Amino acid sequence: MNVRIIPTKPFADQKPGTSGLRKKVAAFKVPHYLESFVQSVFDVVAAPAGSTLVLGGDGRYHNREAIQVILRMAAANGFGRVLVGQGGILSTPAASCVIRKYGTHGGIILSASHNPGGPEGDFGIKYNTGNGGPAPEKITDAIFARSAVLSSYRILDTAGVDLDRIGRQMLGDMAVEIIDPVADYAELMESLFDFSAIRELIDGGFRLCFDAMHAVTGPYALEIIERRLGAPAGTVINGVPLPDFGGGHPDPNLTYAHELVEIMNGDSAPDFGAASDGDGDRNMILGRGFFVTPSDSLAVIAANAALAPGYADGIAGIARSMPTSAAADRVAGKLGVPCYETPTGWKFFGNLMDAGKVTLCGEESFGTGSSHVREKDGLWAVLFWLNILARRRLSVEEIVHRHWAEYGRNVYSRHDYEALPSDVAAGVMAQVRGRFADLPGQRFGDYRVKFCDDFSYTDPIDGSLSSGQGLRIGFEDGSRIVLRLSGTGTEGATLRIYLEAFEADPARQKADAQQALAPLIAIADEISQLRQRSGRERPTVIT
Ligand code: G1P
Ligand code: ZN
């Protein structure tokens, strides 16, 4: 084996954010940049010689090149085997599924999730541990520390492998197994959901549309929704993954999934619409002319979980990220199971799931999932909804309205201010923090401030503390405003404002969310001086 040891200078900017290291493609093309990060990962995880790794990505620009580099480095670092999705493709939840199914040491996922791709777009890399989930903070911190002092990396001096040929190839002493990226995942989905009930629903004329946004879920959705569940050809739109996602922004929200939104608001709208993001872990659920907020989606799934065979025995508990609405808490309360409130980011759910304390997890940012893998899972959520619809035979809108009538509605919205100058965003946060001393007890119209704090979380399993996780202003009636800086943006700073109010009265539950939240939106601006400080009149994205 021809191992080369290449000297490199340490990089100071390889701190993994909410979901791994994410940068512009150009940054990853800087000589030794990717290699240094990968070597830091390998040094920190210290896999025993001969270990197996999983490797794949969302197919974005630079995916194949990065995979060839990582394979040559894995061989030079003593791995015995790497499982790679054909064509370099593995959705994030599928990668998690493969890591767990084959009991591998871990996996490397190449993705910048919902961020745009292409030569001018973003690229990303993250390491998942043997439980299938994103590496916890103590590992990502160690990777960062390692990258700041690294002086060389190991790589095999050899040609790459054929990523498109299923089967085994050798790279030095290491086996590279090119696997079908869909098969293991599709089998797992069939074990969780009532495919025959869904097939019957679709046979009976129920119509749906799934927008893969030219990202990784195309092949997964075609196999599962069209082939296995028998939906007509054309049900999956934008199903061919493209390196630049067709120039789009592969984020399944009301702004970026506009093609689907137009279809679902049109005269001949199907009964159900859904979309997923770049790497397949996010989901958006729509009914005919109706949007289901991700917070409500989690609550509806929890309330109806027993209808799906994989969850028929009940759920152990629910976890949601702090900014996610408390709709799920109400369901947990009724079911008599615990509901955990964690910081933003899927990695905080891993310990709770590993310890068997929760079954379902969700984030307001279009992330929903369960302990079947250790990532959020877009298609899983879509199949869960189809399973519920097949069993309840109501429209999406009716299911949500009945849910609100039973539990009350947590009226919810998130306002994002993207690409703000970093000092402006920091100034807004400092301004709000500066008000913390005098806000409690203060009255704003009908709202009286009960508390304000900077959210921190102590992991109940390993005792680790994560602080500085978002500024919360809670009101006496349970409404709240949360402000947080994004950890995934790659341009300037993104400020997120989360707004939530509770409506118990069914007669008022169907109101437009922005209207119902208007007083809170005004209070948020008054306290943060956001408009004045940023010069922005409105958010970039409203969800
Ligand atoms: C965003 C979401 C967060 C999610 C993360 C990764 O992070 O808000 O819920 O876990 O993407 O998909 P943020 O940019 O807010 O740090
Ligand atoms: Zn994603």
C-alpha cells in the first residue's frame, strides 16, 4: 500500500456548526482543506484498524470528488471496509439507517442540507457515530481542536474507485462496497408503516404530489411512493438529483418549495403534498390549500402514532427543540409520557433515544423523526402522514382542525432575517439581553412578561451543559418570543425570531397565524429594535 503523508498547515476555521462543517464550495477546494478536516475526524474517532465506515452524500456539486479523497484517506488510516451509496448518494436518514443496520464504526455524510449547491453554492461534511447519529459536541469540539494543530494527513497514492458499479472493489487493503442507496432504507420504512393501507388509499383515487426538489430524495421517493405504494408516474416531481439542485434552494418551506405550493393551492390540487430537502432529512406537509406547521405535524403524528404498525405499542416519550411550539407537550401530557425540551439541533435527541426515553422527536425547522434512525427523516414523516390519512380517511385540514379542537392550537410562526451583517445581528441580541433585567412584570398591551432567559440545557443522560441556546421572553398567558442566531448559515448572520401564542377557543383557532401573532410580532420588534438596527422592513422568510 502506497501511503503518503502530506504536510499541511492547520486551519483555524473548521469548527463544526449545528450540523457539521459547512462552507462555500470554494473553501473546500482550497488545497488540503477537506483532507485536514477528514484527518482530524479520523484522529479523534480513532477507529480500531479494520473498522467499517459508511460514506455518501446528497449528490451536490463536489460530492464525487470529495468521496474519492475520503476513500483514499480511509484506506491510509486503517479502515478495513467502506460502504458507499451508488453514485456517492446516501440521504442523511439512509446513511443513519445503514450505519445502524450494519453496526459500522460510524459514517461520513457529505451535505450542506437545504443550502444551495453548485460551484458557487455550499458544501458540507459531518461525522456520525456508531448509533447512526451526528457526533455529540464533545467529539465535534475535539475535531475542531485537532484541526487547529494538525500538521499532516495520510492518503493513499492511487486512482479512485468506480462509484457507479454495485459490488466490492479494493483500494489498497481496504474493501469499498458500492451499495444500493435505497434498498435498506425502503425495507426499514416497510417495517414501520402500513403499506397495504396506503396502497389501498391510493388505489381508491387519493392523489398526492411529492417534490424532491432535484435533491437526494428523488430515487427514494420514486422507489417507495411510485413503485412500492403504486402512486401513478409523475407523483414525484423534480425527482432527478442534480449537482446544483436545478439552480433552486432545496429547502422545503413555503418560500423555496413554491412549485409544490402553487400545485397545492391550485384548482386541481391533489389531496396531499410534501417536499424534502437537499439531503432528505427535512419535510414539509401540505393539504389542499393548507399548510401544516412542523410543530403541529409532530403533535399530530404523536397523537396518531398508534395507527402505524411500528408504533402500535405506544411511544416512550417525545423530545422537541426549545423553539418548537409546545403543541407536542400537550399530546405527551394526555398520553402520560414525558416531553423533553432540548437545544436546537438533532444531535441533542441522540442520548434520549439511545436511553429509550423518547420515540418521537421534532424541530420547528421542518425536522421530524423517531428512534428508527438517529437523524430526522423527511420521507418517514411523509409516510407517517400517509399512514394516518389511510387509516382516518379525513383530509389533512380536517385532521389538524380536529387536533386543535381537542388539544388547543399553539399558533406559531418563525421569521428569518438572513445574511445580516454579523455586528448588526450581535447588536440585536445584545439589545434584547440588555432588557432582561427590566422586562419581567412589564406589560405590552394584553401581554405581561413573566420571564426572560438565555436557554441552557443539561443533558439528562450524560450531564453535559449547553448554554447560550437562544433568548426567551415568556408571557403570562404562555405566549413567547424566542430569538436565536443560526448556526448553519454561510453568509453573514441569520437571525431567527420564533413567535408562539396559545388559542384554546375553537371558534378562533382557524385564524391566519400572522394576524393572530401580530401583537407579538410588534412586541418583538419593540424589544429588539430589529427593524431600526437592521434597516430591514420585513423578514427574508416567514414560516
Ligand atoms: C437549522 C434549524 C435547526 C436544524 C438545523 C439543521 O439550524 O433551525 O432546527 O437542526 O438547521 O438542519 P440553525 O440554522 O437555526 O442553527
Ligand atoms: Zn437537511
